[in-house]
Amino acid sequence: MVTLIQWFFAPAIFISLVLSLTYSFKSRRAEESNQRGVITAKMNISMGSMLIFMAAAQFFLSNESTLRIIIGSLFLVVGLFNLFAGLRNLSTYRRIMEQSTK
């Protein structure tokens, strides 16, 4: 069971890490502010999902020590905040981009 969970968390963390890095480089190269905002929002979403997967790995793949629970909880809170902020910003910037094209 543990190896099945490891085979899920390791690729999920790696994929979200690659997406975070990709969106980070793209946002720095974007010229329009609205486009930069959309890409930054996607970066926040992928970073939030990466932190949530890391928190879940701390909770499921280790023995229950107080330090691991605290670190996992911090990762979970920061990850949920990044995910929420990214989704909120993505909807805001998409709405702005739709209004500017009309």
C-alpha cells in the first residue's frame, strides 16, 4: 500500500513542480500585464497543488511524529492559500481579458 501511495505522490509533486517552474519563467517573459496575471495565477495554482501533495506525503508516508505533523500542516495551509488565491486571480484576470476584447 505504501509503494502505491509513493507512486502517486512522487509524480504528482514532480509534475506540479515542473509546471510551477514553467509558469514562473513564462510570467517573467510576458509583456502584457493581463497575460502576466493569468500566468502567475496558474503558477500559484500549481504551486498550491504541489504543497498540498507534499503535505499529504508528510501525513501518509511517515510515522506520526509531532514535527512531521506540524510541517505537513504548514504545507497544507500555505498550499490551500496558494490554490485559492490562484483560482481567484485566474477568474479575475480572465474576466478582465474578456472585457478588454469586447
